Amino acid sequence: MPYYRAFFGWWVRAPLARFSTPEACVPGINMKAKVYVTLKPSVLDPQGKAIKHSVELLGYDGIDDVRQGKYFEIALDSGLNEDNARTEATRMAREILSNPIIEDFRVEIEK
């Protein structure tokens, strides 16, 4: 029996099983792209320097340098094969998630 569920301010009629788990809300997802974005080695990292200073004040020894970055997890549709998924994630990382002038990125595909 359908029930009514609030969805972005609208009440919609939906079967209960469709919204029972987070995975059920997005059908067909079975791969994940992990994108790591870091500053290029030649770019100064003031946030990394501040982190290094803070951990030294907290008593951590042996820290030579700290560089900060960004991490993204992207859920991919099951309609993509691994090569297409890597191509799309790499394109997204290059065009949207990173600044190619000052940042490098690495893409990993997880099944």
C-alpha cells in the first residue's frame, strides 16, 4: 500500500520499500569514485603550516611537514563500466573539483 512522503516540500505517493534504506533511494549504485585533490609541491600551503605548528604545540614530535587537501566520494551509476567511470570521474576532477594551475588530483574507482 502506498504512503505519502515529504520530498523537497512536496508530498509524494511512494511505495514504502523504495525509501526503506539509503541504498534503496538511489537505485543501481555499485561503484564509487574516490578523488584526492592536493596542492602541487611548488605551491605554498599556509593551512598545512598552521596544522603542523598546532600538532607540534600539542606534543607530537617527528613531524617534518603537513600538506592539506580535499577528498571526494562520488557514487556512480551501475550503467557505467569501470573504464567509463574512471574517465567521467577524471573529467569531473579536472574540470570541476580541482584547480589545475595549483592542484593535482588522483582518482580511484572502488567496486
